[in-house]
Amino acid sequence: MNESETVVVTGFGPFRQFLVNPSWTAAQGLKLVGLGERIDVYTKEVAVSYFKTQQIIAEIWQTLKPKFAVHLGIARGSRVVILEQTGKNSGYKDRDVCGFCPESHCCVEGGPEKLDSVVNMRAVAKHFKQAGMDVIYSRDAGRYLCDFAYYCSLYHGQGRAALIHVPSSGSLASADRLVLLLQSIIQSMLGQLEDPSQTT
């Protein structure tokens, strides 16, 4: 029986000069273009707040039980798409839009220091780079809300999550081009989930 599966795509809410966060615009674009047959795309805007992020991500995994979650964030000053492999648990010292910072400076007290996505981001990035796309791989998501959301999602989803930093400038900052590239990248990740041998 071909039941549809849920893929969650989140983007962040307003942040500093971004009154409409490009990551949320991209998430909405992905909802419109879809990720293929039998995949329900569920989008959610996440406030740039540690507390709300923790709540929303835990809720997504507990209630929707998605096949995969993709978190989009903005990389200020970047002109490329960055695929993040690793979420870090501690070192969160920058305040969020509410002026708040976790007392423990970590995502999950007692959780592992680092969690990796089950998707091989290096392989995905390499595939798109070879095709001439501006896509790079990273193991340091920056210790702010993007990294925080990513770790929480990896923790709740047993690694079935991705964090993609989208560019704030350059040709890929145009929503249409970005959405189509993200669609291909996420489909490639989902293909890898189905068949881990696709990492080569």
C-alpha cells in the first residue's frame, strides 16, 4: 500500500534586518513545488527563540512523526547553499530575538556533545558541486538558532534531519532558483534514506 509520508520543512521567522526571513520564504516555496509523489510537505515557521524552537521541534517529532525533517536557516553574507552534517549540543551563548540565552548554554542537558545526520551531506554536496551548483558541505553550523534547532531535531528524530543554510546574497538568493535547487537537494537526501548505497 502506497501511503504518503510526511517531510517537515521549517524556516525561521523575522531576524535582525530580515523582516521576512529568506529561509521561511524558501520553505513556503518548497511546499508549493512539492517533493514528489506520496510526500506530504508540512511547513512550519520557527521563531528565532531558543525556548520556542525547543518546543516546536519536540512537538513536530512527537505529533507528526515525519520520515525526515529539513531545517532551513539563513547564512548571512553567504552566496552558496551549505549542507550541515553535525548539530552541536553546547556553547550557545548568543542571545535570541527575545534577549534570552539558555542557562545551561546547551540544547539537551545530558545529551551527546555532537549528533550527525543519517544523510551523508558530503556526498550530496559533492554530487551538486560536480554538476556546477554552488553547494558546499560543513560540519560547523554556527552555534546559534540554526545549530540549536538542528541538534534538537537530530536528537528527537534519531538523526533523520538536515540543516541547510541558504544564501542571503548572490544569484541563489532569488527565491525561484533557490527553491528548485533545494527541491533537488532534498530529493537526493530522501533517495539516500531509501537506499543508503546511494552515498557513493
